[in-house]
Amino acid sequence: MAPLRIISQRAASRLVAISSQQVRGMATEKQIFNQIQSTKNIKKITSSMKMVSAAKLKGDENRLKQAQAFNAWTSALSSEPVVIDEDMPTFEELPQKTLIVPFTSERGLCGGVNSFISRTTRDAVKKLQAQGKDCDIVVVGEKGRSQMRRTVGDLIKRSATDIVPPGNFALASGLASEILAAGGKDYDAIMIVYNTFVNAAVYKQAYKVVTPLKAETPEGDDVLGGYEFEPSEKTEGLEDLYEYLLASQLFHSFMDGACSEQSSRMTAMENASKNAGEMIDSLTLQYNRARQARITTELIEIISGASAIEG
């Protein structure tokens, strides 16, 4: 029994040293178990959020199709939207004084939809200032305001927050009226920066420029030559049409941004659920190893005690 006693004593001393190291530098068995349960709860939440976003995305897609048909008439009076690829645009086509209106979301957990818009806005400000042009910002969405006020906060004149997605035309009309009443008519152009929806897995950044309507184009053509106006009413009619044009563009941006937000949130929650599953597997393996070490330690202690009694 002497050799068995010596072997058991040596093994016990090694396991005591290992267990003391686990207490000092590694999580205990109970802590690992609690981490597993917490991660499982997080996975349930992210999986539910993915399903909710998938259901909302279908409704947002239908609203976007209707908004696209409703907004089709604006192409005759304003330029086509510019989709931003990997290379950032130069914004050289913008006039001397521009009002930038970035569209962001009210909530997070939706991937990079807000970061991309903030980055595009900061890049536009930097390039416009380098060209000697003036610009101001009216932010739509709480996330955009919190991100941009740290870098371009001195240029933010107004912000629209607490917006219930996906928005509606009444909200867009009120926002257009507020922008113009707060000095929007003094700008040479209004640039709307937003996320444009491609499919459930892809969205891109885009911007569109809305310029005030004048009686004549730079080429000398009459803007509304096919309509008859009283001399005193044409200017007022163009101002009202400009406000309606801006409201229609803002409404389309609301719908496009809502689709992009839901698709990005669905993808983000899917990735989060996948990462949570991998973390659960890793923690389970770690838990089983800790449990096995504890059981082995208990067995060696029993053998050591029995050997000591027999000796």
C-alpha cells in the first residue's frame, strides 16, 4: 500500500495546486454555469429580435414599393439619387451653401446603418469645407445626433428625434415645413443622406439633392411652361411646390431607411445568435472540464483518506 499512498499523495498535491490556480485565475464551475445560462438567455432574445425584424421587413418592403411609385414624379424636377460605392464622392456638384439632412435610426442593434450615414455626412462636410463652401446639418434620428455631435456638433442646427419608424407622409410634411421655416429657403440646395434598400442582405448609402424651384432654369426654359399662372401667384406656387417636392423626397427616404434598418437588424441579430451559440459550446466544454477536474479531485481525496486510515 505504500506505493499507492505515495502516488495518491503526489497526485493530490498536484491537484491542490491546480485547484488553487483555478480559484485565482480561472472561473469556478458555478460561474461558468451562470455564464452559460446568461448566454442562452441572450440567444433567445436575439433570435426573437431576428424574427420580429423579418416580420417587420415584409411590411416595410410593401410600403417602400408604394413610396417609390408615389415619389416617381420628383425625377422631373430634381436630380436622380447618387448611390455611394466604395469610393466616396467628391460632392463637387453641390452649390455654395448646402443643408445636409442625414437619416438615422432611433435605436441601435442594427449593424452599421447609422455609422455609415455619420461617416458619409462627416466626409461631405470635410470636402465641402475644403472647397470653400458652406454647409449646415439637420439630423433625423437620435443615433445620428449622438454620433455626429462629437465631431460636427457646431454645424447641427436642428434635430428630429423620438420618431416612430417607419414614419409617414404627415411626418415628412411636418419635417419639410419645419426645415423651410427654420431657414431652409436660404440654402442653395438640400442634400438628403440615407440608406437605400437593395435586398434583405444588402443596403447601400445614397444621397439626393433638392434645389429650390425658380421661374426659369439656368438654360432659360420656363419650369412650368405648360401651366398658366397669375404673375403674382407663380412665385408662391413654386414655393409651395418646392415644399411638396421636399416632403415627397423625405417620405421616400423614411421608407427606404426603414427597410434598410430592419434588414440590417435582422442580419445583426442572426450573427449575434450564431456567436452566442459558439460561446455556449465553448463555455460548456470549459464547464465539463472543470466538473471533471472536481470529480477527479474528490476521488483522489477519498483514496488518500482511505490509504491514510489503513496506514
